[in-house]
Amino acid sequence: MSSSLVSTPFAAAAQKQLLAAPVPLHSFLLSSRRQPPRRAGAGAIRCAVAGGNGLFTQTKPEVRRVVPTDPRGLPRVKVVYVVLEAQYQSSVTAAVQQLNADPRRAAAFEVVGYLIEELRDEDTYATFCADLADANVFIGSLIFVEELALKVKAAVEKERDRMDAVLVFPSMPEVMRLNKLGSFSMSQLGQSKSPFFQLFKRNKANSSNFADSMLKLVRTLPKVLKYLPSDKAQDARLYILSLQFWLGGSPDNLQNFLKMIASSYVPALRGAGIKYDDPVLYLDSGIWHPLAPTMYEDVKEYLNWYGTRRDANDRLKDPNAPVIGLVLQRSHIVTGDDGHYVAVIMELEARGAKVIPIFAGGLDFSGPTQRYLVDPVTGKSFVNAVVSLTGFALVGGPARQDHPKAIAALQKLDVPYIVALPLVFQTTEEWLNSTLGLHPIQVALQVALPELDGKSHALHKRVEQLCTRAIRWAELKRKTKEEKKLAITVFSFPPDKGNVGTAAYLNVFNSIYSVLSDLKKDGYNVEGLPDTPEALIEEVIHDKEAQFNSPNLNVAYRMNVREYQALTSYASLLEENWGKPPGHLNSDGENLLVYGKQYGNVFIGVQPTFGYEGDPMRLLFSKSASPHHGFAAYYTFVEKIFQADAVLHFGTHGSLEFMPGKQVGMSDACYPDSLIGNIPNIYYYAANNPSEATVAKRRSYANTISYLTPPAENAGLYKGLKQLSELISSYQSLKDTGRGTQIVSSIISTAKQCNLDKDVPLPEEGEELPPNERDLVVGKVYAKIMEIESRLLPCGLHVIGEPPSAIEAVATLVNIAALDRPEDGITSLPGILAATVGREIEDVYRGSDKGILADVELLRQITEASRGAITAFVEKTTNSKGQVVNVANNLSNILGFGLSEPWVQYLSTTKFIRADREKLRVLFGFLGECLKLVVQDNELGSLKLALEGSYVEPGPGGDPIRNPKVLPTGKNIHALDPQAIPTTAAMKSAKIVVDRLLERQKADNGGKYPETVALVLWGTDNIKTYGESLAQVLWMIGVRPVADTFGRVNRVEPVSLEELGRPRIDVVVNCSGVFRDLFINQMNLLDRAVKMVAELDEPAEMNYVRKHAQEQAEELGVSLREAATRVFSNASGSYSSNVNLAVENASWTDEKQLQDMYLSRKSFAFDSDAPGAGMKEKRKAFELALATADATFQNLDSSEISLTDVSHYFDSDPTKLVQGLRKDGRAPSSYIADTTTANAQVRTLSETVRLDARTKLLNPKWYEGMMKSGYEGVREIEKRLTNTVGWSATSGQVDNWVYEEANSTFIEDEAMRKRLMETNPNSFRKLVQTFLEASGRGYWETSEENLDRLRELYSEVEDKIEGIDR
Amino acid sequence: MANASLQSFLLPQHHSFASTGGSHDGSPSALLKPSTNTFRLHPNTSRSVTTTSTTNSSAPTPVAPAASAAAEKDSSPAPSLDLLGRQLTAGDYRQADETTRALIIDLAGESARRRGYVFFSEVQFISAEDLRAIDELWKEHSNGKFGYSVQRRLWEKSQRDFTRFFIRVGWMKKLDTEVEQYNYRAFPDEFMWEMKDDTPEGHLPLTNALRGTQLLGNILTHPAFQEENQEDEAAAAAESATTGQTKDDNKGRERPKFMRDFKPDYSF
């Protein structure tokens, strides 16, 4: 499959804990995730069981309640605490039990603790409030989830005056202000000028500094305060002491803490003479080992001790043993909640790795990593790999992280960095922030309660895997290039010989060839590599024209069943779905077959596919399917037989990471995890697809390396469209002569031939038009063809290691230059040019959209001048070989010599001669930087770094036009902070799109607003646009996002109807599976927004959400709130509606079947009232909501991924489905918003399909570009046609002429069809078959002659394929 | 809810860097010598656990104070083979299990005692004789059903895969879910403390895997249990051959129709 859009990116780390089942004991703990790229934190999706009680966590506070049984009339002190993580619970419980057991005690302590996430549950919250009602002391710590912080605040505020003490440790300011210790309070937090409060104020933007400053304060202040006499200082001193006790965390410290607070502030105990000791302070950071007699502050001392260990075996003493650094949280160590740490240390040591476990008390671990893991003298790491078990980003905490700082630290370490998630009780996503991301509740987490030192079992499997993986990554650092074994995995999707080596925008075999040639030079053993890429293809697929059904790829290994079963621990689990091995797939009936070819230490293998592509039943129910034996055998071969040191997945994307994530046995993870085993996974991934890259990272522990999409070009004009352009040009010069009328009728007839009549209203030929109407008709046609002409398309396929030449980058730069970037003080080039003729560019866009001839012409001139100026600039900054020379130097040379800049020289030949020089200089300076990045070649270099076990720099993924920071490629892709979206800018753009959409729908639909819009949220789309489509949904229902103190968007508020000026439009939101994985908080936010709007007391005709929810509540017999369910997606762990798979394989019988598939897979709702329950099937609600839809809607966010480029868009299109569900049976309007250019458009789906067909499938520039890539290019052409059929199937919005034209281009043209057949017969056969299918399914009406030719061709190609094979 | 009891455990406070208390007496690790180690698990501690955990099966029930744990520790009998033998003779597997764990800690050396748990690399310090003595007692009082050597055999049969082993000895239980899944049993209530017909072989004694499986792995690979190795492997091979067979037959019959009809159109 190719590029996907689907989902989201970012790695996140989540810590969540769900307790599964009644009481697990021990739970488990670790899910490992690898993330070398640090920016993205890590998050792992682990599949787990977890039932849901509907909350983020299923724990109950009652496990944290201790009630004294023997009060003996002693004064009672009741303490209520709220914490983020559970590690304090055992320590607090132990402390209180010890206090109550003391025969000399003066008080009886009752304590109950809550985890912040538990307060989501209304019952628990009520218990919490009830507990507070008779509490003496409240303690809170690390409360950073805004909505929950407000709940805590509300509850505690009521009792604050009555309580004896309120202690809040680092948390959001709202909660911090609750502090009260005698005369000490923090109520002025944020307002006071005192240095104490300034501390909070200054740092509120950065919690890592905040926490660290707080720690510093803890260390220094008490010494000073001790000697201050006043009561106030005494109270402040006790606060600081409290914090020290708390951070010291041990039961002893907590006992003394409670004694201190009780004796100082509980009236009944004053003067009772309770004695307490000072806090026992631990090191803030250092090195800890469970066997060591002490903590170390010096790594040399630690290593000395390590060398003297009596228990260590020879392997561990070997000076060549790999060394793994562990990063730990101090609080787990001091509170004794360290079972998972000990487990990892034991596992690593047992596997022969030395361990340096470092810890820190703050949230900034970058300092300690430098201090303890890097040799200060040589600057080299002591370690070969680092594993973080903190669950946090390296720098930062619950509120905000400092990624640049983390990256700098990791670059110094320059070793693989792995983040494992301790599943400690904990909250979740909300507080985890961004880059760290978060994640999924639902499915995904394992949980564990490491609370007990009982006899239980920890997630042993996770620990083993984490440790093995860490060691394997560390080995990359130690092994020589010559001995390293690399398994390159290519994809074949859909399963067809013609598709071997599929990857979005990538010429896979040429790229592999280029990579291997380079590795060979670098010293890797690539013995026997053929001389050309073509020969390489031949050898891997053996005979590319061979018959498709036979095992005709080159067989690299035959694995007998016994061997397979012995080496594949989970093999028996696959039998439920696939029977006993070997099965039918990747099998010769006796053995499992691994396809591929080995060259020295490099194996090139073909990844098997899901295996159920051709099976409609499976597509429908694949939710619980598993990989087949052949799939498992492939990875078993790679890991156990070939013994790869690393696997390189080549291009976007394969099926490994989309394997069902059902868990089988708690100890085993999901299938992607079992399959990839312990092999370091490196993944070449398209830079424009951060969302799915994140899935690859999370689910298959991949270190991604981004590659560039091919350079874009303008679509240009051809055939009739070109003639039209010429006609229009002559009309403009001759319109006032007598020939005007004649030219107009030629324009009209040519436009009709080009099928433009559906896009532009054209008068009858021969109809006499007044001059101004003639202008308008011509203007509209002109605008349309300009739109086609300037559309960007990636031409050809990218080859790794071959960056575009500078001149190839021109079209990309023109588009980069078309956007205003106010944050950088950059004005767009069209804007600058329009200003020289006294116009606002927005105004020109609007005029052109309306077809005002003068504006269309002006816009064309602006576009042309932009291209010319940029071309002139690029030519001046490139050398004779077409490479960019140093842009900055060259610029200053140009300026230094007093010559005018190249763009100025160029513009002086146009009407825009007076363009603002200063603005141009700023803009071109920026473009120069972009140009340098575009042509930079880091893709090979980064791969080599990864293979050497070095750190690969992380970077954002996305659209280079919107965000040039995506460049240069060769980075480990990450997405953005999920809580940062939607941004204010995104909200602004969203309003424009929504307003245009509603206007358009009103215009098409008798002036009525749509009552409901059904739309899709994509992960990639929202990453690239910082949440524009999310913002669109919010604006439709009339709410706006509200950011909290840390800038995180966790709340919405309604926009008044007056301000909105229209009814609130109801929505049905279909979230892609990847969006669900990456933006679970935003789903939560949306659902809350919808429910809030449904509950607004507003008239039904002004609030369609409420109107429909009321109707549905009645029909379903549920509450209004429950009826207001609008946010849907797949079941957890499942992706896509599978309509795409069915269409790609032509394995469906009728449209009804596709619609059933869609409904059965997409009707899982998210419920913000039970966020921990994950996705719940609510098919009835989904159908009822869809039945109200008047319009369907999707966004196109970037030029290189359009409607027919990928199968995802039609996969999620419900147009015909809605028609079937609507009571009136009317087809909804369907729209596509196009925000790929500065001038955002809302078009109907059929307009967009036509535009796409004209600029791609039918455009000689596009298909010839593809043909240049040979074998893979033919497949690309076939794919566009298949996706077009997909649109016919789901929406019916494809015009007949599209198929007709395609047929004449690729089939009627004899030379063309020969080329196709020879280059890739398998893909050509699929092309012919798809044409026949389009006709057979009634989507294309054509002549018998055409059909006969196709049938003939089909048998011809079939014969050719089979004939050669036999 | 049942796990409320877990909370009442005293934390083993093993951080020697901390100045927290614990007088660690340096008593030698003889089996028969009483130890006053504060943090050791011993029968009384666990008894309090049992009590609390059984009380809270319904609604929010406060955990009983652990006072008893602290108070009773001095009077608790030190773990010894003798004590283990008596408990096993009495059929008190629950206490015998506690005693066994305490013995292992005792035998592993002073630093394990101080820490309250055994680090995997300390298992080598336990003599084969002591370990076998413990094992013999278990086997003797369970008709050969319990004991480390029994576990060792089952573990080998499971190809040393701990997940399979845990399922086999009943330390994990099948969950009642759509998909076949297992979860760890909750301690102590969900374990089987009586010897019945359906109590799985090798169910006792329990070894804590909260800190991973290396400790258990090292006990099971201790030279004390080495000899039985070979015959185990043969038995394992034989068994997997037979079970594999039966299983496959069943699978074949149960394959859904659409699977049987599924044509192998896609060979890769």
C-alpha cells in the first residue's frame, strides 16, 4: 500500500494503567518502545487486555485506604491525597500502618489516596468529596491535567478553610494556590512579587525548569529559613520540609512528614510532644544498583564496585561486554517501588550486559546522562545504548518538554535511545505532553500494578524483550561493518508479482541498489551484488513475467514445519485463524517459503501480505485475525536463521505494523511485536507521512529515516487544454475586434470536448453573448485551466541517495514562496507582486475564482513572474552540474558587488518592476535556505548512522511546502504535540473553509444549510495543518478551543449563536485508525464538545446537533447525552474500513457489501464519559447519525497526495452509504476542501475527481514521468485507475469520460499499451482487468469495440505471463 | 478490589544508601538460625495479608492496619527446614510457601536478607544440598506434585518459555474474553493452597516474578536439579509430538468453511 495517510504520528509515551481483571497482582510493567529519535517520545502501544470500566484507569482508591482499627480514644488525623502515579501508595500505606502500630502513638491516622485519573469517575469523585469533608489534611502532587485539576480545586476549596493543612507539591498553578500551612499560603501565586512566587511565575512555561527550580529551592531554602524567627517563616519552612519529606518518599520520611504536619497543625495534637526526625535526604541524581552498598555520584567509583562483585559471572566481567545505560526516576527508588527496575537490571545482566542505572529526582534527565554516561575526558559514551524507564521525555515532565535540549544530550551520547514505559498507575495522556505524546487508552496498554512485593510475576515477557532489544541495538555499536547482517524487507501490495517493491513515491529497487552500492563502499559485505538495478529486480523476483500464482519469486529459504514450529513460539496461536502450518500462503505444501535473495551479509526479502486480501469475509471480520504462518516464517527466518543484526523496511509502507494488535496471553504482546521480535528495525519512510510513520515506530519499534517525495512539477496543459489556453490568449488580444464572437464559440466547443462543461457553465454554441458575458465565460474557462496547469504533482519516483537537482526544486520553491509566513516576517511572493499593481492578493484570488477575466489574467501573470523570478534565482545559485553552491555566500557576493539581485533583474522585465526590494530580499533569503535543504542528501548517511548504532536526529514529518523544517530528509520522523492542536492559525483557516463549504452547500441546495456534515479526520492531515480539520469540526458545531496555562488544548467553549450567525451544524466524525491512536485526547475533546452543544438550551432549528440528538435519544431510548455520539473510528487496534483492500483486489460482489464493511468496521464510538473504555461499537447510533447527513466532506492537505493517489480517501468515503441510510434516499452532496495552495478551495467531489484525473492519470507529463521509473511506474498508473474505480464504488462521482479517456490513452494507443505490457506485464494485466471491471460493474459505458479489445488483451497478456512461466 | 491486601505489605526497604533504619543483624545464613531481619518476609507478615485480603471482597473496605505485621515480627518463628517440614506435614501449603521463600532469601546470603529479595546472581550461593532438601520436602508431602524439580521438568517441557510454563503450572489463568488471553493470578487468593486433583502439577512453591523471571530461571537451572535434565528433554519431545498431533487434528476439523474454501491465490 502506498502512502498512507492514515494516521498519526508521534510517538508517545503513555503511561496508563488499567488494571485488568479484578486484581492483578502484579502486573506488569514494561512495554518497551524504541525510539531513538527522541523527540518523539516513546509510546508504545501494547496491546493489552483491560476491560474497561470506562475510566482511564480501573484502579480504585480503596486499595489506598487505611483505617485505624483501634482508636483507643486517640485523636484521629485523616489525610486525603491525590497523586499522579501510584508509586507513593505503598510507601504512604506502609508509613501510616507503621504509625498506627507504634505503641507510643499519640494519634490514629486514617489515610486514603486517589490517583488523579480516578477522579474522572463521578462516583469516585463523590467519594473523594465525602472523604474531604472530614479530612484534616490534604496532599496533592503532580496534578497537571487541567480538567481534573479544576475538579480537585473545586472540591478542596470548599473544605480548605476548615482543614488543618493543605499541601500541594508541583502542580498547575490553580491547584498550587490551595496551599495552606498556618499563615503560609500560595494564594498570591502568580501575582506576588516575592521571589518565592516569582519562581513559579517565571517558569510556568516550562515545567522542567519549574520542577528543577523547585528542587533547588528545596535544597537551599531550609537552611536559611531555619534561622528566621517569624511564624510566617516557620510555616514556609515547614512547607519546604514537607516537600523534602515527600520527595524523599520512603516510609520513614513519610512517617516523619505526617508526624510533623499533625503535631504542628492539627489542634488536638499541638503540644502532644510528637517528635519527628528531619528528612533523610537522598541524592538528587546518581547511580544506583540494587546490590550496591551505596549510591554513587561518580561513575568511576561505581564501575570499581561493579568490578568487585562476587556474584558476577565471567560474561559480565568480560571487558567487551555491551554496556547499557538505564535512566530511572528517583521517586520509584526512594519509595521502594522499584520492582520493574530490578527486573530490567537482572535481565540485562543475565544476558551478559553491564548496566549503569542512573536516576534523577527532577524531570530533566539530560544533565545526569551527560554526567554519568559520558566520559568527561574523551567525550565518548560509556554505554552502547540507553534505555529510559521513566516514562517521561528525557527533558520535561508532565507539562512541557524541552526537546532541543534532549536532542542535544542524546546527540552527545550518540547511541540508540530506547524508551520503555513503566506502566505505573497513572494517568495518561493529558498530562503527558507532546512530544511525548500520549496515548491510547484503550487498547493499548498493559497494566500493571507493581505494588507488591508478593509473589507474583511481572510482565516477564516484556522485560525480556526490552532487554534483548537493548542489547541488540547496543551490538550495532560494537560489531564491525563487515560482520553485520542486514535484512532489507520490501513489500508487495496488493499481492501480485507486479507489485513487489511497492512504496509510496519511491523507486524501491533503484534505491536498494543505490543503498547497497554505498554500503559496499563503506565496508559492508554485499557479495555478488549484480551490476544494475534491473538485474537486481530479476534476481529477486526471479522472473517478473512469470505466472502469478506459482511460487515464482526467488526462494531464499525453505523452512520445514518442524523447524518453523520450534523457532516460532507463537506459531500455535496462528492456527485458530489459519489452520496448521504450512497452510497455503508462502508455502509449497510442505515447507514455508521465504522469498528473496541473499548477497553476502545482506538479505533482500519480500514481506508476505496480510493473506486475506482476496477474502471478503476476512476483510469484514479481520479484526481478530492474525498473521498467517508464512508471514511469521518470514520474520522467524530473518531473526533466527539469517540472524539479522538489523532489518531495514524499505519505503512507505508494509503490513507488519498494521497487524492486529490482539494480545494473546498477557505476556505476549501484539502481533507486530511478536513478529519483529528483537531485531533492531530501521524503516525508510516518506517524509510527508508522519502519522503512519508513527504507527511504524510505535507498533514495530522502528527507527524511521525520512525520504523525500519526488520533486513536484506543475501539471501543465496538454491536448485540448493546451489549445484552449492558446484560444484564450488570442481572445484577449482580439476580443475587441470582430473575431471575438468566433473565438468564444471555438473556446466553448473546445471546452466541451475537454469535458469542462461540468466544471464551468457553458452556453450553447452559437448563442450570441453580450461582450461582458463573453468575458465571464472565457474568464471561467481560463480560471479552470489555470487551476489545472498550476497544480503540483510529484513526477516520477524518488531514489534514495539521489536528491533533486536545484532546477527540479523550482516548482516546490514557487509554492513555498506562495505562503505568507507572518511569524518569520515573510510576505508571499504573489502578495508582493500584487501589491505593485495596487491589489491585495486575496482579492485577486477571489476575482479569479469568480472568473473575472482581468483577475484571472493578472493571477496568471503573477504566477508566471513568480516562476521566472525563482528560476532566475536558482540558476544563479547553482553550478554547471545543477548543484546548489553555497546559497548564502552567493547571495552576499551578488549583493556585495552591487549588482542587482537575480530576481530583481528578472522582475525588471515584467510589469512587477516596482516590487518591494526589502521584502523580496527577506523572502529569497528564506528560499535560499529551503533550496539548500531540499537538495541535501542525508538519506544514506542517516541509514549508515543507524546501522552503526548512532543516534539519528529526529525531525518533524509533514509537507515541505507548509513546513520546510521537514527538510532535509534522513531524519527520524516525529509528529507534533497532540495537545497543541488545533492552533489559533488552524482555527482561522478552518473558519474560512467551513464558511466556504456552507456557502457552497447553500448555493447547491436551495439556500438551506446542511443539517449534518459527515467528515473524516486524518492523522497526517491534522499534523501537517496543526489541526485544521479538527478545528473545522469545532467551528461547524460552533465551539472554540480554550488553551490552559501550559498552552494545551483540553477544553472548548461554545460560540454564541449571535456570533456564529448561523445554526450549529451537526457532524458525523469518522476518525482514521491512526488519528485514533495519535489523537485520542482530541477525540475526547470533540466528543465533549458535541455533548456540550447537544445540551445547550437552544431552539432546534438553530442547533442541529441538539435537534438530532433529541430525535435519536427518543428513537434509541437513551439519554440525550448518550445520543449525542458523533465521534467514530475503528475498533481499537484495527485500521481502515477495508473497502480499499476489497477494491484493490476486486474481491467484492456488490456495493452493499462494501457498505456493510464500512459500517461494521467504522462504527466504534469514543465516549468522553468513559474514556478508558476505548472504542465501543455503536452501530445503530452511527447509522442514525449518518442518515441525517446532507453533505460528506474531506480535506486534501497536500499536493502530492490527492484523491486517486492513495486508496484511503475512498476507503473512508460514505457518500453512497449515506444515500442508502437517508430516509428520503437522496444522495448527499460531497465536497473536498483543497488547502494545498494559498488560495483554499471547496470543490465538489466530482470536480475534484475530474481535476485529479486531468492532472494525473490523463496527463502526459505525469504518466510519462512514471514510465521513466519503469516497472514501478506501470504499477503507479494502474493504481490510479483502481483508485478511480474505488470512487465510483463508494461515491458514484466519477464521470464516464474519465474512463473513456483513460482507455484511449493507455489501451487504444498501441505503442503505449506495448510499453506497458513489456515493462510490467503483471501490472498491465491488472490495468486491463480494472477497465473490464469498471465496465462490468456499470461505472463505465463504452463501445463493444473497446470491450472486445480489452478482453482480447487480457487473454493475450495472460498467455504471455503464463506462457513464459511454463 | 481483592488486591487491596497487597497494599498492606510492608515494603521491603532495602536501600542501604538511605539511613532508614533497619538494624541489619549480620547473622549467618544458617538454615536453623533465627534471623531478626526487619524486612524479611516471614509467616506472620503474610498472615496479616491474608486476613486483610479476605475481608475486602465486597465494597470499599478499609485495609486493616498492619500493626500486626510490625508487632508480630519479633515473635515469628524463623524459617527453617524443620518448620517447613512441619507445615507441609500439616498440609499448610500456604505457610509452607511463605517459609520456602524466606528460606531461599536466607540461604542466598546476608545481602539478600537485608534487601528482602534475592538477586538472580545470588542463587549460585545457595548450596545444592540445601536446595534439594527443600525440594525433597515438597515432593515428599505432595506425592511428587510440587517442588522445584517438578517445576524444572515442566519448564523444560515448555521449551523454557515462561509464559507456557506459567500457564501450565496455573500461575496464569485464562481470561473470559473473546480472544484467548491469560493473566497472572492475584496473590494470594487466586492461587491454590490445597492439594486437589485439579491443582496443577508444579503449582507450588511460588517464586515471585515481580522482578522478572531471572530468579526463578536461576533456581530451576541450579546444579541441584541438573541430573534430571536429560530424561526431561526426551519426555518433552515425546509429549510435544503427541499433543501436537491431537491439536492439529482438532484444528483441521474446526476450520471455518470460508477458510477451507479459501483459494491460495496469493502466494506471497
